[in-house]
Amino acid sequence: MSSIVVRNLDPLVKDALTERARERGRSLEAEVRDILTRASQQRRYANLGLAFLAVGKENGGVEELPLSPRADVARAAHPE
């Protein structure tokens, strides 16, 4: 296993992480290890739309989302 040292960490960040660890019943070190592990395993997406779609799928899908009909009219990007 490897170790890292984080210097110049804002004390408020450390306090928030300590509280988060306490809420989850684990040590600060275990909490930070879990956060870093999950962050390193997150998928990266080519664009924001694909990221939203993936989150939707992970949470039950997007097929049933109510969509309001569009009332606006398409217009040219550069009016002549």
C-alpha cells in the first residue's frame, strides 16, 4: 500500500471530513481512503449529456421523465 501527505489543507475541510467520518462510524483515514478510491474509479464521459444519461440510468432510467412541450421557435444563430 502507498501513503500520501496532503499539505496546506484548509482546517474547515479537515473538520468536514472528520464529521463525515464520524457520521459513517469510521476513522478519518478510512473515510478519506474511501473518498479517494471512489473518485479514482469514476467513469469519465465525452460530454455533459452522456454524464447526465449515465446518472439517470444508474438511478432507474430517464424514460418516464415528464417533458413539457416546447413553445419556443427555432431561430438562426446569426440573424441576417
